[in-house]
Amino acid sequence: MAEPEMFEKVMSLAKRRGLVWPSFDIYGGTAGFFDYGPMGAQIKVNIEDIWRRYYVIGEGFELIQCPHIAPEQVFQASGHLSHFSDLLVECQKCNEPFRADHLIKDKVENADGLPAAEIDALIEKHGVKCPNCGGKFSKAVPFNLMFRTNIGPGGRRPGYLRPETAQGMFVNFMTLYRFCRERLPFGVVQIGSVYRNEISPRQGMLRLREFNQAEAEVFIHPDEKSHRNFPAVADDKLHLVPAHGKEGDYTIKEAMKKGLIKSEIVAYYVALTARYLLEVGIDPARLRFRQHGDDEMAHYASDCWDAEANTSFGWIELVGVADRTDFDLSEHAKHSGKEMQAFIRFEEPKVEKVTKVVSKPNILGPLFKKDAKAVKEALEALDGEKISKHQKGKKAPIKVKVGDKELEVPADGYDIVEREEKVSGKRVTPHVIEPSYGIDRIIYTLIEHAFFETKKENEPYLVLRLRPGVSPIKAGVFPLMAKDGLSEMAWDINEALKAGGLRTYFDESGTVGKRYARMDEIGTPWCVTVDYESKTDGKATIRDRDSTEQVRVEIARIPDTICELIGGKAFKDLLKN
């Protein structure tokens, strides 16, 4: 159940303190778009850097960057043009559009997996009316979420803004495979903006029309069942909501043993996702992993686990860990006519019976003329065994892709032959495991989970208990008074911290209490204050945000001390010195 009061408090703080605010506000705003302010943009950079540490450094995956616009053929192959839709209803009185499943999400579980007729029946059964004017709704109809555009003048080549970063990694598979020395497994990652033309984005940062994803595509051998780093996560305990099985807390190895997670590789990335989310500040008591049921599985997936967090909007998806099988590479191979396979070498060459498609140049030459060579290559790259099984001994025309054209080779233009060959390996279409992170949802959730409201002098006092690695400012630096040389001493400390690579905030305006309050509201974990005593004892006061305890530290030691605290040293340990 949504808690609008908490959401309003969080967003009020976010706007006031420069975390996020609605885009295009001077023109009345446009739903589904938010700007990151100075503090929010830094939080975003920080959590993306931590993600890169996990996947680029920790997993050794390759980082690439692809265009945000792609030609129509990419999304025909991926299935987005035919499958990427939500059900829309319109109020028959005020004409306001609504996403149909959202109107009944409090009535049934997993409403987003229901067909249109069932949603219509539920809206009618529960008497759901337009929340704006009380009017009745039209029948639910599919609405494709893709943003369409044109590439070049005249609209002759349609294109679309990407709805995920994944397709850029799939279409580059062969280039990446060669770059990774033609070995499986290997991983590729991409972080960037994606675009979905949401019907009715009414949940702040949780449902945007332009948002940010961090995605990894892990290309594996189709027969691969294990992950070499699985033992490192086997004892991690997570709260699981399996599609078939009992909800509860399980270690990863228990979940595997009970058959709740069938793939060790999927299990590994579920555990890695949990570690990342906990590090950036998601509350472990409000985190679970829910498996997709058969009725909500994406068209490309055989299994999917969502990392969900409990927020003021209820449980929301932050990350999806999906087994995409060989769907994407197979479809792009079929639509492009290009090879999308890995070559697995045998230890020793083998003599095997192979089924090949052999072209007939005397037929293809006169028929396809300048395209004959390309048709021959596309034809002979096909899987002869698969075609033979499909045709069941009755030859039929075969369609092949040559550039942007789809050409049909007649039955008399080729033969299917079986022969013995000495082979050094075999070609396989890799499967893909995909951890896909919604950066904006993670940012909103960690802000809400870090949000604490207390009382100070009978007035509300707000604190963001952000993790130090995520906090936009690592230390506030204050002179007690902006005179008598205190500002100069504080400024020298500020410069020393910056020289150590830390982002700081120097503030000499207002009372120290008000300066602490400003820092607490943006999540700054520590503040350093220079006072008159500092001039005689050479020490300054470090204040801890969460406990509000204070300790005096030698000024020369302050940069190292702050770095130690960021690295995990407990503040209470400073009090013992």
C-alpha cells in the first residue's frame, strides 16, 4: 500500500537539497522526467562507480557504449515491436489514459501478467472508476512503449530510442567475441539512458520515460551449468519468493539444493546483486528476491528473479536477473543473416558426420546476379542439420538475409548433403545471463531507506543516513567563527581533504548547528569544525552524523582519519584513543 506522506517528505527534501526535481518545471513539467541536481548527480555517479567496481573490476567484464538510437530492424529482431506493450484504458469522460493493470494491482497479485479480457472483467467486477473524475473506462488495448523517430531526412529509415541497453551488446556479439579472444564465458556491460513511453507515469522516480540502466550480458556455453566463483556466495542468505515453493530465508546453496534456483550461474548473479544493493544502502530487512511466474515471464527469458525493495509504494523491482537463453543472438542471426555463434575447439580433431547446405552456383548466378555471392555465403552459413530436420526430406525454398533484403532461394538452388569430415570443433549459439539494474529506482529507494526524521528542540529534524561510499559530500568543514584566523585554518583542512580525492563542503555561514543540519540532510557522514582551542592544541572536532558523537583529532591526521572512516573504521574506535 502506498504511503504518500513518506513519498512527499522524501521528494520535498530531495528538491530542497538538490538531489532531484521535476524536469521542465518552468513550463509546468512533463510527467515521467526528472533532473538530477548537484547532490543527486553525485550520488548517481557514486553508485555507478560501485557497480563498475563489481562488474568491470570484480567480474572482469568489458565496458562498452552504444548509440541511444537504433534502426527498426534491431527491434524487429529483438521482439520489442511485437511484444513490448502495456495495456491501456482511457476514461470515457475526461479522456485521461491509464495503465490498465495499475488500476487493479491492489485487487489481485501480478496484475501485469493478465490478458486484456481478464483485466476488463476485473475493472468491471470491482467497479473501478477514473480517480480524476469518476468516469468509466474503455476496453483495454495494447500500447507499444517504444519512442519512434526517423534516421535521416524524409522519414525513409525509421528508428527507435532504445528501451534497454542490451541490444547494443547483442548486435556487437561477434566483434566482442573476437576481442575476448574467442573464449566463453565472457561478459559485457553498459550503463546509460533508455527510453520507454510510459502510459501514465505517476510514481515519481519509479516510473520514468527516460531513465538509466546498468546492464551486464554474460555470454556462456549453452551446456554450462556452473560458475567458478559460486563457492564464494554459497552461504549468502537471502529472502526468496519462488514461483513454485515456500517463501522464506535461504542460503544460496539451500536454494539450489531445494531446486528453487535451478541455474548455479543465475544463483551467483542473484547473490552478487544482493551484495551490491546492500553495499549502496538498501535496507536488508526490506529486500527480497521474487521469481517470475510463467504468466509474467518476458518473451526472451526462461527464468527471471527480481530484486524487490519495500518502499512507500510497496514492493518495487530494482534489478532483474534473467536467463535470456539464446533468444537474442538467434533472432539477430536470423534477421541479419550474419553469424552469431562461438566456435568451441575440441582437444583433438574428430571425424564426424555433418549435414551441410551446399549451394548451386549455376542456379544462383543467373537468379541473383550481383547478390549471388552474398546469397551463397548466407545459404552455406545455415545450420544444415536443423534445416534437414525441419524439412523432413522435402526440400523447400529457403529465405536468407542479404543486407537489408530478404531473398528466397528456390528448392533447386541448393542441396543438403551429409558427409564425414574431420572437425576441430563445433559452433554453438551462446546463452545469455543478464543482471539488469534500474539506477533511478535504486537511487530513490536508498534515499527513502536512508531517510530518518527525529525531533530537535520540538522541531522536525531530517537526516539522510547514506552510506559513506554513496554520500555526495564526504566531509563538511567549518570554522566555528568566520574570523580570528579560524576560516584560514578550516580552509587548509578543506584543501588537504580535497587533495586526498575527497569531495568536501566548506561552510562558514550561520550557526554551527544549522550547518550540521544542512549536512545531515544531504547525507554527509562527518563534519570537521575548527574552534579557538584548535589554535592552541592543533586539533579539530570530527562529528559523526548518525551518532552525533564528537572526537578531537590532530589536524595533520584528519585526512587519513576521514579516509579510514570511509574505509570502514568504526567512529566509536576513534573515541577510545
